[in-house]
Amino acid sequence: MPAPTENNPGSFLGRISIRRNQVMSMDGNHDQELEDLELFQKHVGDRFSELFSSTTEDPSSDALLSIGWLRKLLDELLCCEAEFKAVVMMGRDPSQISKPPLDKLLPELLDRVIKSLDVCNAVTLGLDAVKNLQRLAEIAVSALETRPMGDGQVRRAKKALNLLVTTMIHEDKDCGSTKGTERSRSFGRKGFNGGNKDRGGGSLRALSWTMARNWSASKQIHAMSSNLTAPRGAEATGLASPLYIMSTILVFVMWTLAAAIPCQERNGLSTHLPFQRQLAWAQPMIGLHEKIAEEWKKKEKKGTVGLLEEMQKMEKLGQSLTEFADSFQFPGDNERLDEVKVQVEELADICRKMEEGLEPLQLQIREVFHRLVRTRTEFLHVLDQAGKLSTPTM
């Protein structure tokens, strides 16, 4: 799903751009702003409703936490992020963004952005681990597709399957870490001070390829959600509302990625996120969260490399084919060989889906990473402008 653009006058972003370039009275401007906020909330609710309904009402659509579904989730994040910036920043006086309560809420959002970049790094590493598992599965498929099937082919498949299954059931606390290696952070050490003076340009590095040994996806998600509180009273109809919505979306998407894809130290990954049930736009997100959390609770008990749908199927097939390889005696039972043939075809289909989908998913996470970097830079620039405007001239 392509993100809306200002080039399309009929789009949400295009309407805001035209509207804010018009000369309107303050009262009319306020009314239009309320309409923009309501429309943004509606779009968020509609997008996540579509994601939720696709997992419950359409059996032909991508399954929950499948590669295809995660790509749709990231599409929605990018669309929501574009509309969020339009509502909050487009054509707006910088001083409006630096006033209470945004002077507190905006830095909190930008901190969540930084933590989201780290999650993107860790998940990108996790996808590399998934690709390695895919290669092991392909070795097993290649060996077990051979006819007639002999001891040599089964031994080759067994070796790959044993490594596959052992890796998949192993607790993933070391996934993405490199012993003795310092982490290449989302933000380079040179010039980054976390303050508004950092414009976010030269100090930002690309996606990192190692994580610190003490980095924890679970702690990162907890830190992102710990101070997430909905605006109340008059703030609920002002700019505090879209900041809260965008923060909620970031927390949910990063939590979902960490649950689905193997990444470092997810022990105790919180299954509770502080979503406000009374908010209409949040309902489908809450429904998705509850479904994913239930699956996480089941899997966390035995350790898992992630809830990615394709990996769940790969794990079951890998275990079954390992049992076959352990008990195989040439020439093999025909009935059992027919069962194995079906399972091998299923595993081959999973490998094909991974081959087609993992690289685009990884590129999409990279796009999210760089979009968030750009958003942070733009907000810091606006805050810098507001600071200069408020500084008295000598």
C-alpha cells in the first residue's frame, strides 16, 4: 500500500497542504484542525481494522504474523507516519510545537523513535538468522526430493534438519549479538548528544550489524511503553492526541516485530501494553495485540526463535522429518514415504515464500528506519527554529 503524498490533491496530506496555505480566520482554522485530527484518528482505526479483519474474516489473505502480513503492517506504519507529520507539522508555526504539553510529549516521542531504530537493527539481524534457517531447510528439501531415496540422501537431510530444529528450539538470547564486539548503534558516537542541537544529519549511521551483548529487546519495548499515557481533557482534542497515537503505533509495531522475528534477549517480552480501550481507533490494535500476546505466552514457555508464521510451520515440519530420518531404513515404507513427500512439498513451499518475501521485508524495515531518522531530524529542526524565535534579540 503506497503512502499518501502531497502530490495528490485528493489525499489526506494534499488536503491539509492546500488548507493551510489558505487564509482563514482563527476560528475556522481551529475547526479545520479538529476535523484533521478526527480524520487522522479514523484513518488509523480503518487501517488497523483492515489488518485485524484480514486475520479473522478472509482465509485467503496473509496469515497473522506471516511475512506478507508483516509487510502490510509496515505499510500501515509508513502511511500513518506520513499523515501524522502532516497533521502536526505541515504549515504550522514552530512555536506551536514547542508549547506545553508538546514541550514534554514531543521529546518522549523522539526518544521512542530512537528506541525503534534499535529494534529495527535487531530485527534486521534476526532476519539474517531466518535466512540461514531457510538455507538449512532447502538442503533438507533437496536431499529428500531425490528419488529413489537412499541412505546417503537421508543422512544429508538428517544433518541439516538436526541443525535446523536445534537452532529453532534454542532460546534466542544470543541472537544478533557478537561476543566481545561493541554495538554499532543507530546513532554514531561522534557528535550525538541526544539534545535538540543535534539536527540528526551527519551523526546517524545506517542499520547496524551487531548488537551489544547486554542489549535487550524486552527492555527496549518496556522502556518505550512505560510512560505511554493518553491525553486528557482539552489536550485530547489538541496536538497531544496525534503524538499519543503515533507513539502507540510505534510501540505496537516494534513489539510485534520483536515477537515475530528472532532478536536479542526477548525473555519476558511484555504481553501487556498500555492501550486505552475507550478509544475507538485503538480497538483493532488491541484485538491484534491480544491475539499475538496469547501466541507469545504459549511459545515463551519452551523458548522460540519467533512467532513468524512461516517459521512456526517450518519448526513442525522439521521435527516430523527429523523423526522420519532417525528411523529410516532403506528402501523405506511406501506409505510413510508418501507422507514425507507431502511434508517435503510443504517445506519447499515455505522456503519459496521466504525466498520471495524475506529480502523485501528486510528492505522495508530499512525504509522504516530511514523514514524515522528523517522524521526525527525534521522535528529537531522545528524545535531549533522555535528556540531561535523565542530567544530575545540583543
